[in-house]
Amino acid sequence: MKQTTIISESPKTTSINEYFNRIEKFISSASPSFILAGTFILLVGGASLFYFLQPYFEAVHLERMATGWGMALIIMGISLLAIKISFLIYILTLYLRYRSIKSVSDAELPLCTVIVPAYNEGQLVYKTLISLAESDYPEHKLQLISIDDGSQDNTWEWMKKAKDELGDRVAIYQQPKNMGKRHALHRGFKIGTGDIFITVDSDSIVLKDTLRIMASPFVVNQECGAVAGNVRVLNRDKALIPRMLNVNFAFSFEFIRSAQSRLGSVLCTPGALSAYRREAVFNCLNDWINQTFMGEVSKIGEDRAMTNMILKQGYKVLFQRKAYVYTNIPEKYKNLYKMFIRWERSNVRENIAMSRFAFGNFREGAKSGTRILLMNQWLKMIMAYPAILLMIFFVSTHPLLFLSSTLVGIMIFSSMHAFFYAKKHSMSESFWAYPYSVFYAFTLFWITPYAIATAGKSGWLTRDLTKGQLKKQQLVAAS
């Protein structure tokens, strides 16, 4: 008689998975209008609660001031708020002084190699390669390379389809096995003959003038070692999460990176669209491909690592606001938090790496701005655990104070994002800044402390395919 072994999950694991599944189900089933209406009811309710319970909150505040630890907590909170406001004013000043670099003429454009690493992307890689080939970059100055990193799906078939249509305009290669994005890029760097390397994710679409705008800063500024592109959300109309993140991406890139660019110190050139000077890449290529963290080979954060190593050489890293790339982001909660965990783990690692050179004489000219950017990164990391402990304390002792003050803070913070997006893009879409902040505050607050605790792990987390996804891609290819 055949025995069946039943492996059961622990109650703890089951409850966590159930929590995630409920979030997933709610996000998938809720309509956009319901989410927006519910968010504003929640925020207005929180503000009203804060107003009507003001006497109670003042009594709590006075009671706290009467104790030593309470006074210390208040002083620390005021100090942190003052630091954050001062930093925001500093960033705003830099942003207002930012100017993107205009495209140079065809004759001035350098030889350019575009590298597209791909893993389990299916048809998306085909669309990426076609969009790159349709760029208005001079064809005789453009080398297009795509590398399949041992995909388990039909990515290679779609790459061959692009090759059939584009002919000698694109060269495609296969890794012998899945070795990671860093190794796929490394192979592209070794093959490429361009003076400028541009890397593009295989689920992204560029506009016609994106490549020439990305390459132009290297021509007009010899101190430029790398350029970050402007990443927008491609699938923002397909699900609620991409729709919310589209506003956040605009603020993160067009506001934050514009300010960083004024200092020549964009902290991360994004994987979706980045450009590098050939000399700068080869100066650090061996260190980059062999990078380790806590004795383990680094398999994540290749974009931030390359940025760090180029900054360390004394080069400037700039941002091109008008160089647009539209990329797919996770539509489901589980995939989203896995992506954020990977990003935050990379931030932990690279903040440590950057600290080893940023406070030295790594560049000619002013360096204080770069150091301020790094210290702000460290402040976020240092406060991650105290913030969690304070949250637990206030939830357990003064839940109404915690809820109302959190919602009021979200309303103020989100209004900055919404105002920026409304001014630059669309008034109607700007309102999604509010649901995203609520969503992040109550379902993603744990990301940073968890990433710090697990910084030594290097799993990519978001590229493996389920059996259902594999079958779906096979059916698409067959049709």
C-alpha cells in the first residue's frame, strides 16, 4: 500500500500567508473609484479624529513631558523632523536649479552599445528590442546586444524572432545556464565595442529619442561617468499597484534624482535604463563582477554597485529627465514586496560600500552634497528599528493617537507627491499618491527593517515562473 506523506506548514507560516493572500485578494477585486473614495474617507476621518480629540492628545503630551524618557522622545522627534524638513528644503533648492542636457547632433553622438539582459521575460524582450531598433539614433553608431540568461520559458524564441526581423542590427546570445543579471551584463560589456554602454531591462520600452538623450551628457561633459534614465510605469492601466506606483516613480526620479544630478551624485542608475562611459566601466569591471558581501558573491544590486564604483573613480553621475523608459512593475502584492526587499538589501550593502570612500577625497571640487545624500540614507537605516518599536508602543498604549497622527502625516506627505505629479503630468492621476502612502504605511512598513536583518541574502525573488505562467507563455508562443 502506497504511503502518502503530508507536509504541513507551521501555524505561523500559514497565518502570514493568509494575511498576504487577503491583501492580494482585496487589491485585485477592489475598483479604482472605491480605493480612491475609501482613502479620502479614511484620511478625512483621521484628520477629524485628530482635531476633535485634541484635548486628549494634549493631556498625553503633557504627561509624557513630565518624565525623562518622554522628554527625550519628544526632543528626538522634533530633531528628526527638523532634519527631514531641512533636507527636503535642500533637495527642493537643488531640484529648482536642475537642467537636463539637450541632445547633441548626429555627428557628435558617440558609438553606443545597448545591452539587454533577459531572464523569463517571454514576449516582453521582443517588444523591448523592437523599441530600441526604432530609436532615432544613427544606425551605424548603434550596436544592439541581447543576452538570454538561461531562461526557463520561451524568451530565447522571442529573441530569435526579433533577430529574424532586425537581422544584423541585433546580436543575440545565450548563457549556458542561469548565472544572474550581473553576469549577463558582464558578457555584454566584454562583447560591446561602443564608447558608451546603455543597459535596458528586457521588460521595458524606450521612446524614439531616449538613447540619444542618454548618450549626449558624455559628449558635453567629460566628467560624466554615468547617466540615469527617467523610469515610468508601463503597465499602470492594468492593475492598482502599478497605477499607485506610477505617481511615486515620478516623484522619485523627476524630483529626487534631478536634485541629486545637480550634485553630480545620482546614487543609483536604474536597471531599467542606465548609461555608462566605457572607460569608467572597464576601470571597475573586475571588482564589480567579483563583488562580495559577508563572504558571499553579490547577485543583486548590480546597478547601485556600478554607480558606486563609478562615483568612487571621481566621475559624476547625472540624470536625464527627458530620457524616458516605460517598464513593467509587479501587479501583485507578493511580487511587489519581494522587489522592494531586493532593492532595500542592495541599499544596505551599497550604503556601507559608499561610506568607505564618500568621506575621503574621492573627487575634485565640492563633496559635501554627496555626503549629505549618503547621511540621509543612513538616517533611514538607523531609524528603521526604533521606528518599529515606537510604532508597537503607540499602537498598544495610545491607538487613537497613533492612527490619527499617522493618517494626518500621510495626508501632508502625500500632498507633496500629488502636487508635484499634478504640476508635471496629470491632475486626475495625482490623487493616487494618497492610496499609495496608506498602502505603504500599513502593508510595506516592515520592508526596511527586514531587509537590514537579511542583507546577506542574494536571491532575486521576482523572476522565477510558476507552472501556470510557463504554460501560458507556451500557449502564446504556439499561437
